[in-house]
Amino acid sequence: MKNILDLMGRVFISVIFLFDAYDSVRYFKETKVQMTEHGLIWQQDLLLGAAIFTLLLGGTLILIGYRTTFGALLLLLYWVPVTLLVHDFWNKPHGELRLDSILFMKNLAITGGLLIILVNGSGRYSVRRLLATTRVR
């Protein structure tokens, strides 16, 4: 049961990042507008392209269970600064405070999930384990 729940957890957390990558591609111009609103005006195309690549690579590595430690670390290097920049509820007016604080806490929980993956690895049901136990003839 532990192994199945581990796999389900990896699937659920990877879907967040894969969907975020899809959303950033689908709404590329709108995402650049949001970046400008948050003060990210330097090399927006480069930063957004790097973010999409990071989300796709990290999300895919966690999903398939191959190099999950690297994938989790990659996503953490993206997720933590973005969370602090975008959901800075401590700087928001009272009307926006509640929603941004909830979104900040949600991202904090996702960060915790990534830390668990970083520490525990991919688990039993993973491409890494499949490659390690498959004999090549």
C-alpha cells in the first residue's frame, strides 16, 4: 500500500508542475503581463522559457520516477522564489490578503511535498527501479 500511495503522491505533485508549464505556454502573453506586474521585466522570454523547461523537466522526472531527487531540487529552485515573489501576502492590501495568504500556504505545502520526494526518492514503482532490475541480454 505504501508503494502505491508513493506513486500516487508523485503523480499528483507532478501534475501541478506539468499543468503550470502547459498553462504558461498556452497563455504566454498573459504570463508575461503578470511577470511585468511582479517586477520581472529583464529578459522575459528567456526567463519564461527557462521556467517552462524547468517545470516540464522536473515534473516529468518526478512523474516517471527517474532522477527524482534532481527533479525535486530543480522544481524547488523554481518554486520557492516564485512563491515568495508572487504570493507576498505581507505586502498586499487587506482585500487581497486572505487569498494570497491561502495561495502562499498551498505553495508551502507543495514545497513540503517536494522536500519529501527529495529525501525519499522515487519509491518502488519507478523507471529507476525498472532499469535497475531489468536484465539486458
